[in-house]
Amino acid sequence: GYVYESTGRYGQSSLARFKPGDSQVELLDELPRDRFGEGLALLQDVFYVLTWKSGQVFRYRLHSTDGAADMQALPPLQLNGEGWGLTDDGQNLWSSNGSATLTLRRPDNLQVLRKLEVSTLGRPTKWLNELEWLGGCLAANVWQSDTLVVIQPDTGTVTHTLDLGAIARRERKLGGEAANGIALRHDNGHWLVTGKNWHHLYEILPRERNAEQR
């Protein structure tokens, strides 16, 4: 199957896809030059592409015939405030804005259903960035760090952390920056991780560390 990704930076934001292990990237759409792409989610055959400061959420319906992708643009939605990370739990969308608060939203109009305060050992876990739904839990990159946290969606408690420092240091030697990208391979349960300006996508079987052991 394909990995779908959204990219950022003004004038360079896009939606693309590629097959793991294949260096060829297929560009599906380019965002307007005054929009900074952020998180991406796929729910009920619709892609949602979050933008940073505009609050605009672009939507696309994917039609694939004989391996060729045809993206049908749908009317965009609007949310208040900044957009950083986006994922779904199979029914609704979860978004982050760089704070310690995650927001559960309806997919049809982005109405706020619930706000979740995230904490580690009783202290707010700020700078939550990219999000992914992983087997009943939320995973989030922490901005400007190589730490990934695993969050219980009912309580907001960080139960585990994952240190991506070893692979992040490898990417920094190639000009990359902090870790910022998570996906789940549904065929084997492995995680796919990447980062800002990274040259590679890494497939890992995580060994998480309990938050209490920090």
C-alpha cells in the first residue's frame, strides 16, 4: 500500500504519497502558497489536511483506478486557532495546537466535542505536535524534541514515552531537524516515523518506556 503525507512551509505545502522502500513520490495536490500544511488524517475515505495559522482544513476524496490517484477537492472547513497535528479514532478527528490540550472534533464541521488535558506524572505535557491513533491510544511528537508520548484518550495521562534520539541524530547529520511524523502500518502493527526535512522514513517496533520510569 501507500503512505500518504502532508508537507509544510509556505509555498511548498502539499499532499503526496509513496510506497515504503520506493524513492519515487507522487504529488497529489499543492496547497495555496499562503497556507502552511500541517497534520493529515484519513477518515471515511476523506483526507483532511490541517494548516498552521489560517485555521483552514482542506479536504479531498480519493478515487483510485488501476493504481492511479484522482483527488476530488471538497469544500474546506475552518477551525479557530492554530493547527499542528491531526488524526482520527475511526469516528472523529483529534487535533493539537502546540499546547497540552488535544481537541476531539466532528469530521463534518469540526465542532468541538471534547477537550483533553494531557499530563505526565501530573504535570501538563506541552508542545504536542503531530498525532497518530495507535491501537486505542494517541501518540504525539513533542515539538523541538525527539520524544514521542503515548496518551490514554480517556484520561489524558501519558503512559509511555519513546526516545527517537538515535535516528534523529543520524538525520541531523544529513540536514534534518526534530522528529515530527508518525504513522501506523496496519498490516504488521509497526510504526513509521520521520521528521522535519528528514531523508528517510523509519519503520520501528517500539520499546516504550513507562512514564513513571523517567
